[in-house]
Amino acid sequence: MAKIIVLGAGLVGGIMAKDLSKKHKVTSVDISQKNLNKLEGIDKICADITNTKILQDLIKEFDLVIGAVPGFMGYKMMKDVIEAGKNIVDISFYPEDPFELDKLAKENNVIAIMDCGVAPGMGNIIFGYHDLNMQITDYECLVGGLPERREWPYEYQAVFSPIDVIEEYIRPARYVQNNQIIIKEALSDAELIAFDEIGTLESWNSDGLRSLIKTMTHVPNMIEKTLRYPGCVEYLKVLRTSGFFSYKEIEVNGNKIRPIDMTAKLLFPKWKMENGDKDFTIMRIIIKGIENGKSITYQYNLLDRFQDNTISMARTTGFTCTAVANLILDGNYKHHGISPPEYLGKHFKFINNYLKERKVIYKKIIK
């Protein structure tokens, strides 16, 4: 039985702690006692892990660290863990370049797996798996987490930090077309796409390729787009253009504030999932290329709904991470340094079976 410490006890961190506690000794850490109180049968510590010394002292006696903190804390948290010589699997989506920590991780003999959620995460693992067996020419990932009940005005609820969500609307989107990196503003190239069982959703460019831009340079066409209910792009552009998502301080009645902080404060109550709320996660991955001398297309469809009293986005994100955690603890993944999830391609079957056991089903279609 391994000793695992989970940093962050929010909706996703809490689910991961519960899943891992079935097999291991788990301790959850969060600055919010309210979040910790929701966890039963798990050791809990209320602490501020933005303090490097506090964090490194906390993780000393553990075999593995799980990172589930907001994106703005993610890079520093991972650096602190690596400097302490502890292996880590992380779901934080931070703007900094994770590969800047690769040398440090190798020097400290640390396994550090980044972006280990659903997308980025499982999408990358599927990509990596097929990259081992075929010459990929095209990769497309469409993904979104949405509430089952559409409520005006936003028709959206968040399981992550509000600022992490807003980042999707302002961070420039990168994709690869004919071996060239294309950079466009987030929310660009909106299009309506029909999905079985769900209906029509709106997709738009977001910066979800992340590490794939560096690790899959041999693939000429790659794109990731976010899915929302139709109509959302227009009002998000209005808010962005009006400055509500800006990090630049403005003065209001003699006080300096960042508009994004005010916006996050206002939107969080509107986006918060309450008791009884249900969600679903939808993802469609299309991989095209040449395999055994023939053209082939693989399509993976995920439609996961709220079940077992657990939010879907927490299940699909969290269980990918806990599958990889078990892979490390069982001694089946030993790569020192920074590992983006596509490095785990050869372990796809283990991870996919782990998810199936928890009723997260990726349906594969071969064309």
C-alpha cells in the first residue's frame, strides 16, 4: 500500500483522493477546510501550499504526489515537488512551458507527468498509442464539459477554477496546418457541429494541443477545439473585448483591481455546480494516416454523464490521472523527467481498461 498525497481537494482532487484510497493510503491537502470536510475516510491537512517550505515538508514521507491545484499555481507547485525529489502526476493546466522543468526533474530522478486529465490527457494518450503503429497525417480533438440543464444566461457550469476557465477565452490558440504552427485568437473559427444524443454544439479554437506541438512535429495537421452550447462565443467575445478578462489593473474609486479578478468573482456563483446539478463530458477524436500501407481513420467518441453521484468532468479527468498514478506505483512507468501524456501511448490499454472499470467508455470506430 503506497502513501499518496493529493494537493487540492476541489471537485476533481476530491474524486481522485477517493478513487486512490480504495487501494492506497491517501492524504488530501487544501487551503479550504470546507473542501476537506467533504472527504470521508481520508486523512486531511489544511495548509497553504503556495509556501514552498510548507509544501516540501508536507510531501516528505509520501511515495507519490498528485497535483490538482488551479492552473495559476501549477507550475510553481510542480517545481517545488520536483526539487523535493518526489514523483508527481499533475492535472493543472498552467501557461508556463513544462519542459523548462525537464532538466531539473532528470537531475532529481523524478517522474513528472503533466496535463494528465481528459484533454489534454487521455486524448494525448490515444494519439501517442496510434503514433507508435501508424504514420499520422491528421489529428483533431473536439472536447467540452457541459451542464445537462441549459440555464440562461451562460448555459455553462465549471468544475475548475473560474480563472482557469476564463484563460481558455483569452489565451491565443495554436494549431498545426501543413507543418506550420498557426496562431489565432481564442474563440475564433466557430462552427456548429451535430452530435448523436446531444444535438448541435458550437466549437471554437482553443489552446489545447499544448505539448503535442513540441513532441509530434512529424504530424502535419493537428487541432483541438472546445465545445459549448451554441451562442456562447458571441457573448464571450463581447466580455473579452470590453476588458472584463483583462489582467491589467484599473483604478476604481482609488483602488486598483484586475478586471479578471472581479469577473471571476461575479461569474463563479453563476457557474458553480450545486447539489442536484448534472453534467456531461463529450469528446470526439479523429486520427487519420497510413497504417500497413493503407489509409485509415480512427475515431474515438466519449459521452460520459454524471453518475454514481459524481460529476462527469471530475470522473473523466480524475480517473485518467489515477490510472497513471497506479501505473507509476506498480513500477510500470519509469521515465525520469517531464512526461507529457502522449509519452504514455504504449500504456493506452491499461489506462483505457482502468477507465472502463469506472464506466468511462471511449468508443472506437475504424474507417
